[in-house]
Amino acid sequence: MAKTTKADPQFEIEFFEAVYRRCPDYVEVVGLLGGLYTKVGRIADGLKMDRKLVRLEPDNPTAHYNLACSLALCKKRPDALRSLRQAVSLGYDDLDWMQQDPDLELLKNDPEFLQLLRQLKPQS
């Protein structure tokens, strides 16, 4: 029986950091590093990558959503809401995930966040 191994986030981080040093505008690597940093608790580093990704892809709704998550984790409520509004205006529409995403916990009772959720709810 084959042994399955879990991915080692530190190995992945080191690998993608090496790629990033050679190609700092490699969009996929910037996005992967942002997610990996956040996953291991390096929130400030994740925020830095998410900001860079938004600069590289200003029309990418998921990049803005991820930036909103990083900003919320850093307790930057107004900036997180601004980025989340931008994500929605660019087409981000995963209402279910937005409602349960633990990264957005800081925003869950904010009237502006609740308004964004209502905006995404399908009209019946």
C-alpha cells in the first residue's frame, strides 16, 4: 500500500520563494505564496503578497477578495471592506464562502459586510 504524505508548507514556501526571487512578477507564484504565508500564520507576509497580486492583476476579483481577507486578519476593517467591495464590483460572487470564510470573521457583524451579502443573494 502506498504511503500518502502531507504537503510540507515550509518546503513549498522555500520552493516558491526561490522562484519568486527569480521572477517577482510571476502572478501564480505571488498568489501561492500569499496563501501559504497565511496558512502558516505569516499574516503580514501574506498581506504583502496579496497587495502585490492586486497591483499585478487589478481586475482580478479573487485577488481583491484575498486581499480583503488578509486585511481583515490584520484587523484593518475599513481597508478590508473597501477591498471586498472592489472584489464584488469586479464579479466576485461566492456568497456561501463569503458567509463562512473564517478570515472575514472581523467583518461578519459589520453593516457594510451584511449589505454586500444582500447584494449577492439571488433575487427570488
